[in-house]
Amino acid sequence: MVTVPDDMPPDTRFGAMLDNASRDNLNCFITLCSPKQHSREGRLRGAVFGIKDNLAVRGERMTCASRLLENYIAPYDATVVKRLKNSGALILGKTNMDEFACGSSGETSAFGPTRNPIFPGKVPGGSSSGSAASVAAGLVDAAIGSDTGGSVRCPAAFCGIEAFKPTYGRVSRHGLADMSMSLESPAPIVPAGSTALLAKIIDAISGYDEYDQTTYGAAGTECLRSLEDFSLSGARLSVPSNLVDLCSPGIRESFAFAVGKLRAAGAGIDELNLNSARTVLPAYYLTMYSEFASAMQRYDGLKFGYRGEGAGVGEVMKNSRSVLGAEVRRRILLGTYVTSVEGKSEWYEKAMNARAAIIEETAAVLSSCDLMILPTMPITPYPFGERLSDPLLMYATDVLTVLPNVCGLPAGCIPLGGGASLQLIGARNSDEKVVSAMKAFSGVLQNG
């Protein structure tokens, strides 16, 4: 792990961190940003960030880890980036990712896979692989990824750090090349034990944005103010046992040990079976495929990005998209079929009905407890190439992380060691409670 002292002047420290990142051998970054940055006053003054390369940073490349956008320069800042800058943060670079966020391992980037700084030879998780790996390696203080179905929680778990997916609508998606508009949110990643920094980031980037009509609320300091509010004594925690049963023996053992510590600290643990456990993963993927296929229509080679040669418009579009990777093409084709005349009633409408039932059941569970807890990932980090050739195996690794996205709920994760991680899921708009609980849980699990 690389460390740069915190007590250096912010601009000098940024230069030292930029120098470290230029020698990065983990392939965390696709682009390093301009060294001509000066720290402003604000709650994040001098904090150095990595930004996932599907978020716009003005004047810098925004490739989405695809050859299709290899030379595209963002003309404006995403709202989340603008708010970070206004709070005094400095942007070190654009981080590597699965191409167009299509993947759970960090292996599908057109610029090569990200490597795991904690478990050499194992995948770092995805799709926000570079964001997580750069934090775990100490190359940045924090990073912003995007979370569609676990895309920050998965790599945070595999790299032994913390991440948080906000309630849908709390953080603006303006300037994000999102994979699925109804599921995704920009989301922060921080080192283990840095929940106070996480709270500061959430407060800085949250709130209504006129460019994103799904957003709500006002930016403030509620997460930081509420950081000490959660008490494990008397807390009610629900555990969906039939989802935990899907995990590997090692993950189940780590989770059971953590639950035992939480119970010893005074928490009440209620086990239950989630009826929607069997439908949440297909409902998620059918929704995501449909929205992704729609979003990718803009990349036609005519307006921006790579333009292939061709005699007519159809041939130009076909040749422009030929540079897309296999996983991206697979998801476009599946989404196109799901929303076709033949597939709409067969698949899409059923997925929407299933999603409504999942939201209703999950809300009912969370109305009678403080939080739902689960492992973050059903397995520990695995070797490169192990699941890439079998999409169904790769998709199955998302089985525990997609529930909050399907329901639009806040979810955080904290490391348990050895590649295992604990996930905390709260009711809608309970972001402060989840972050406060992350801090309380960390204290018990590390010291209890």
C-alpha cells in the first residue's frame, strides 16, 4: 500500500499522489487528470479522489473503458464531480472499470483488467474495479463509482474496504453514462474504518439537482451529524436465511461469526425467509438488460465517439459498434429481445410485476426492523478467468447485492477479513441510519 502523509499542504500532497499513481502497476486508472488543481475551502478540502470513467470530468477523457469512447473528452462536470470540487476535493484520475459497467469482476475493460492490491492473482470485483483498487492501494483518499446491482459493494468487498449505495434519487445521475436508469446511482468508496469520511462525502454530493428530476432533498450535513446515533443495544436486525444459504461455506462461517458478535453487543437477530429471493436476480437482470439496450442506442458512430467506415448509415453504425466487447454486445442483444414485441409480455412485463412484489415484501420486512443484514458477496475473490467464460456464473455472484437496487434502498458494506464482507440494507431514505450503523458495526466487529 502506498501512503502519502496527510499533513502535507493539499496541493503538494496532490502532486505526490499523482506521482505515485503514474507508477501504478494495478491498472487502476485509464486517465490521470491535470496536475494544475488547487484545493478550495470546504468539508473535503485536500481530499484526493478517483472518479469512475463513466462519470464526466470536464476536459478529461470519459471512455467508459470502451474503445468506442476512447478519445471522447467530457465538456462538463457530472453533478457529483462538481459538488466534490466545490467541497474542496481534488480529482486524481479516471478509474478503470468493466466496459460500460458490464461485469462483476473488473476483467472486461478494453484497457485491460484491474488487479487486486489485497489478493494478488484474484479479481478485484466490478464494475467499479479501479475505484475500489485505487482506494485499497492507498493511491487516493476515496473514490466515486456507480452502483447498478452491487458495482461498488462487490469490489469493496473483494478489496477489503467500505462502500455505500445511496437511496435512489439522493445523488444526481447527471453526467453519468449509466447502465440502467432506474437502478443506478453514483456511490462512494472509502478505506476500511473511514466511515466519517464516507459521511462527509455523502453530505457533499447529495441533494436535488435541476438536471436530474429523480433527485430530492437538499445538501446538508445529516450523515455526519448522525454518525454516532446508531446503538446496537436493542437494535432489531433481520437476516434473510434463504439468501445466506446461497453463500459458500467460508462466507457463511464469517457471516455467522459477525452475527454472533452483533448479538453479544445487544442486537436482536430475526431470521426469515424472503419469498422473493428466487425472483430478485432475474427481475434485476431483465430490467437492466432492457434499460441498457435503450441507453446504448445513442452510441451510433454518428454524433460522438468512434466512427467506423461504411457506405451508408446502417453500415457505419454496425462498424462503429464492432469495437464493443462481447459482454456489452450480449447485454444489448438480450435487452433488445426482452423489449421486443415477442419478448415484452413474456419477459419484461413479468419482470416489472416481480419487481413490484419484491419492493412490497422488502418494505414490509424493513418496517419491522432497523436493518436487514447479509453477506455482501456469496464467494471470496476468485482467480482471473474463472467465471469470465460463463456469463451465468458471473451473474450469479450478484445475487446478494441486487436487492437494494431493485428496491431503490440504501446499502453499505464493511469488511470482515479474508475477502468476506457484511452488507447493511436500510429502508428508503434511511441513509443516515445505515452509515451510522456501519460505524457502530465496525467498532464491534473489529474490537468486540
